[in-house]
Amino acid sequence: AERETAVDDVLLQMSQLYFGQQLLAQVRDIRLDVLSGLDRHVSDAIRLERAGFISRAQRLQAEVARDDAARELEKARADLAGADAALSGVLRAPSGVEPTTPIFMIRRPLDSLESYLASARRTHPQLERLRAMEEQAEAAVDVQRARLRPTVYGFAQYNLDRREALLADPDWSVGVGLRYTLLSGEGRSDRVRSARETVARAQAGLREAHTQIEIGVARAWNDAEAARRRFMLTNSAIASSQENLRVQTVGYQQQQTTSLDVIDAQLGVGRSRVERAQAAHDFVIALARLLHVSGEIDRMPDYIDQGERIAQ
């Protein structure tokens, strides 16, 4: 059970590192797209300023926003490099790792909370270990109680050599014996009491583990469902932000909107895309936690196969 727990912990850690790296890769790509969009906006601003349609202040606003986006991109690259190093270190791959499975989403609701709770009660390695400890403690009580009982034994013998025997001596004998210790300095009753206390501690530990695991299952299940619902709401948000950017860009070129309007719209698209990627990542990590705490982390590949790949 301890080995199984260690393996499950490693699988959970790998899932967190792997999909964390995938999230940061998507954020980097989104930051790059935002910077490219603001570069185009700066080019439009320079052209319109030269034509006398906008002021120098509006062109400077565009350049400031572009420079901010460049810094955000560099930060995203640094974050991704750190995640790459962590993943390579855990996998003992000095030359680096190139993940191929993107973040995924399962759009349908997960199985019921009760089904995961039942799985946890049935297969969680920690519960299996504690149940084994309880059984060992109960066996120890039986051993100590047996020492308090009298020992009954039987015996039998037959004399095959009559040369040294008297005529009155029987050829055979049988009997039953009983041994019982009335006084002993070993504290046998104390040993029984101590063994029973060990059982009580094992049972208390098992109850506490049940409680903590059930709390963990419920929390992870709720987190996964919340992330899934949040993800479902991001599709319309992205579509609206992209349409807003198109309208603001056309209006700016016709001097009907300002530079700040375009900048806000461009940043809004990036923000919506990051929120979508974050929601998908949160779902995957909560799902990994759910499978881990319910003793089913080895089923993670099955969920990946069922899921929809989320790529930017």
C-alpha cells in the first residue's frame, strides 16, 4: 500500500507539472498574439499621425501599450522556461521535454460525486493500509487474550520394551493435562488492555482518514465541475471580444474610436483567451486531484482520451 501511495503521488505531481507547462505555453502564445496585434496598432497610429488624423498622444498610448505587451511576453517566456526546467528535472531529461498532449476539457458533467466517494472508500491505498493495521491490532488482541486462558493438552505413550518393566506396569498410558498460570509478574491483563488501545487508535485513524479523503474527494469534484462550467462560458466571451476588437479597429481607422478603445479591445481578447486556458487547466488539475484522492489516478489516460484538446 505504501508503494502504491508513492506511485500515485508521483503521477499526481507529473500531471500538475505537465499540464502546468502546457498552460504556460498557451499563455506565451497568447501574449505573442497580443503583442503582434499591438504592433499592428502602433503601425496604424504612426500612419494616422503622419496623415494628421490623430494626435501624438494617441500614438504614444499605442506605443506604451505595445511595450507593456512586450514585457508581458518576456515574463511568459521566463515562466515557461522555469516550468520546462522543472518538468525536465522530474523526468531526468537534461535535454528537455517536448509535451505533445495539450490541455483538454470534458464538456459533459463528470460522474456523480457519490461514485467517486465509493471508489475512494473501496480502493484508496491509505485506507487499505489502515485497514491492514486495524486487522493486525485485532489479531494482537486475540493473541494476548489467548495467553490468559488455560492451556489444555493431551498425551499418550506405549511401552515397547518390557525388559526393565515390572509386571504391574501398564503397557500404555493416556491422559489430559491442564496448565493455568495463577500468578505472573508479566502483567498479562495490561498487555490485553494495551492491545485493545492499539485497536482503538487504529480505528480512530481509519475514521479520520475516511473523513479527510471524503472531504478531499468532494472538494476536488466541486472544483472540477466549477472549472468545467467556467470554461463553457468562455466561448461566447472570446467571440464577443474578438468582434469588439474588429469593430474598434475599423472605427479607429475611420477616426470614430480612440487608440485606447483599440488597446482595451486587444487586451480584452488576450484576457478572454487566457481565462479560457486557465479554466481548462484548472479542470484538468482538479480532475487529477479527484482521481488521486479517489484511488483512480491510473485512469487519467482514459479521461485524456475522452477529452477535447484545447489549443490556442
